[in-house]
Amino acid sequence: MNKLRYLDFGGATPLMLLIARIALVALFFIFGLPKLTGFSGTVQYMTMLNVPAPTLAAVVAVVMEVLAPILIAIGFYTRPVAIVFALYTLGTGFIGHPYWTMTGDAVQPNMINFWKNVSIAGAFLLLVVAGPGRFSLDRH
């Protein structure tokens, strides 16, 4: 039984879920590849943010922004990866965009990026509820 019958749109739901999964993780993959290819710069950035264990944080960032998007896109372990992604996205919002500690011109763009992260985390939670759809390795 289709749990998303109310979103059936003439049977297009599985395709829409595939498109949504890819769109949701495209941003991470696009910005994750440079973190992988310029790993030392990623470690330096983590150090600049005063992140504890910057090398470990850089490894986590690369895994979450290169490997995890592939898993979501192909629909493999979608629900657990989406939960981890929601937490990661919220965490990076608090670490990377603490607008409440800033002044001047830095406040607005960081506020936008923080709330963007909150919205993306919400989309991952929707993916947890909806599942990846038929066009996935999970096939739920």
C-alpha cells in the first residue's frame, strides 16, 4: 500500500521522491568535493572555526558531504542516513553560522545560512518519514 497516496499525482510520486533526494543532496556534494580535494584547506577552515579535533571534523565533513549524498541519491540506507544528515546539518548551522554572536554585516548572511540549514534538516526529516520511494536501492 502506498503510504503517500495523497501525493500520488498520477503515479509520479516515486519519480518525485528520486528528484527530491537528488536535489536535496546536490548542494552537499558540490561543496563536499572541494573539501575532499583540498583536504588540508578543510582542516585549516575547521581550525579557524575553533572546532575541536579539526582533522577529525574535516573527515566527518568529507564523509557527510561526499559519501552520504551518494547514499541518499541512490536510496541506500536512506532513512538512517537522512537522520544523521539532519543532525549534521543542524550541527554545521550552529558551528558555522552562529549569527547570534556576530555584529554588523556578518549577521544577515549567517542568519540566512543558519535558517537554511534548519530548513534542509527539516527536508531530511521528511525523507525519513516518506522513505526513498520505489526508485532506490531501499525500495520503500
